[in-house]
Amino acid sequence: MNFAELAGLAGGHAEARAIQVAVKLGMFEHLARQPLDDAALARALECDRRATALLGNTMVALGLLDKHDGRFELSAASRRYLLGSSSEYLGDMILFDEALFATWANLEETIRSGTTARAPDMYQSRRDETERFIRAMDSLTRARGDAEWIAEHLDLREVETIADIGGGPGAYMAALLKRWPRLRAAIYDLPGTLEVTRRILAEREPRLASRIDLVRVDYLRDEFPGPVGALFMSNIIHSEDAATNTNLFEKCFRALRSGGLLLVKDHIMNAELTEPRAGAVFSLYLMLTTRGRDYSFEEVSSWLGSAGFTGIARTTLPSPPFTSSIVLARKP
Ligand SMILES: C[S@@+](CC[C@H](N)C(=O)[O-])C[C@H]1O[C@@H](n2cnc3c(N)ncnc32)[C@H](O)[C@@H]1O
């Protein structure tokens, strides 16, 4: 690694924070209407003129705005990813990161003590946090295109019913239902999340609502309703410890029909837990906020095998833009 690479990594928090604040202040939405100079932009944002100009210049330097004759305007990237009206809007994920910025300040303390920096409540204690969390998951999945990739590459022609454990915003089930018109889906999640799921599906996929059942299931306490032909779990095991994940896979096994398919999508790490890089860094976030971390294929396979699954195999999604894999397993 050379100096520039190291300096860029070590100072990355400044760039991240600047983008988060620009999104939170509504800088991109205001510039969607028309290009503005610093005085007009500051007035629109109700912010200080000099400070707004400096933040705007930073966004230009980062490629998120252009500047001509002193007026700021959207770049191609911000038009695509930072306007709420775009189908690839990443802003809700950026606002979630913005809300968690203070949590990262506890990293040193968490490394010393090994305890989380906030209650590992999966953002269920406050309705506004639940909404922000689930909208963030939706935003990330839509901007990156995970659900469309899965729908294109997964062969579900033999499957009549699928349930998404911790399905959150429902993006994966919506994409699968569009690809497989005879399929029916269920989302198993907590009540606070399901309220948000219902709103998101009504906003975005009203025609699919009759084919998706929203079912209150606490995966830590409840058995999973079944029998179902396939079960899907995306970004679930990384929030839980090894004993819980073994137990989750045993519940999956009981809920599946014979011959049924389990699909586990997550960062799936190498045996040393150092690759992919995004997964190693994400494990720090998980340590701050959950009981989990990202797990290796060997770990996930051993839990699946001990639950009774066979034919365990892994497919890695192409990177970039993706950073995760799917582990497939069958109930014999
Ligand atoms: C990281 S999000 C993943 C959402 C979605 N699967 C995705 O990949 O975008 C975790 C999801 O698990 C749900 N969840 C957390 N704890 C749960 C529990 N005990 N029982 C059921 N669902 C839970 C959350 O509400 C949330 O929808």
C-alpha cells in the first residue's frame, strides 16, 4: 500500500461525514430544481453562506456536484443515487449511517470492553429508528441491485411457496414474485418492522401485495410457519451468535418440505475472516450494534450440516458492486 492509499483510508471519515450532512440538509434535492450559487443554496438550506459554499465545493471535489460560473448543479452520480425520486436512491442508507455516526465514536471503548455501543435491539425500541433502519436496507438493496440479481439467477421453477425470514422491506420477495408469476411469498419479521414493510410495499409494489403474506415471527422465540418450499435469509445470521444461528437453521429444517431449499445471503468470509474486505470492516459495525459478526463458509456449512441439510454450496455475487454470497442447502 502506498502513502496516498493509506491516507485516503485513514481520512475516509471526513468524506463520509460530509456526504451524510449534505444529504441530511437536502442539498441534492434543492439542486434538483435548478442550479444555485452559494448564496441561493445557503438560503434554500437555511445555512451559513460560507460554510455551505465549502460543503458544496467538497461535493464537487468528490464528484457529487458540478460547478459552472459559481453555480452548483447535480452530477450524473447524484442524480442517479441521491434524489429520492430515483429508483436507485441510496440516500436512506446514507441517512442511517449518519444517525449511527456517533456510535462509531465508541469503537475504542468497544474494542477494550468487548461490549456493544448500543443495545442490540435491531432498532425495534423506537418507531423512528425502525423506519430508518428498514428504509436503509431497502435503499441499499435497490441502489445496488441485489434483489434483481438474485431473481435472475435463482431457479425457483419447482417452488410454490417461499418465506423470507427477517425480510424487512420485502425487496427480495418482490423481485422473486415478478420473476416467478406462480410463486407465493411470506415475510416473517417483527411487528414494528412489518408496519414499515406494509407501507413500503403499498408505495412501491401495490400489485404484489396480494401474493405476499406479512407474518409476525420472532425468529429468536417462535417456530417458523410451514411447510414451505423454500426459505430465504438475507443479512440475518451476521447479527446473531453461533448458537443462535445453529438454532435458526434447525428451525428452517423443520419448516421446509422434504426437498426444500434454504438460501442464506450474507457476507461469507474466508476461513481467516479477512476477505471480502467489506465483510471484515462490516464486522466492526456488527460488533458495535449486534451480537454477531460476519461468518466464514466453513462456519455456516457446519451449522447447516448439523441441522441436517445436504448439498451445501456457495455462489459469490460479482464484485463490484456486490460484496456477498449465497449459501444454498437442501433438506433431503
Ligand atoms: C439487516 S435487516 C435485513 C433485511 C433484509 N433481509 C435485507 O437483507 O435487506 C434484519 C432484519 O431482521 C429482522 N429481525 C431482527 N430480529 C428479528 C427477530 N428476532 N425475529 C424476526 N425478525 C427479526 C429485522 O426487523 C430486519 O428486517
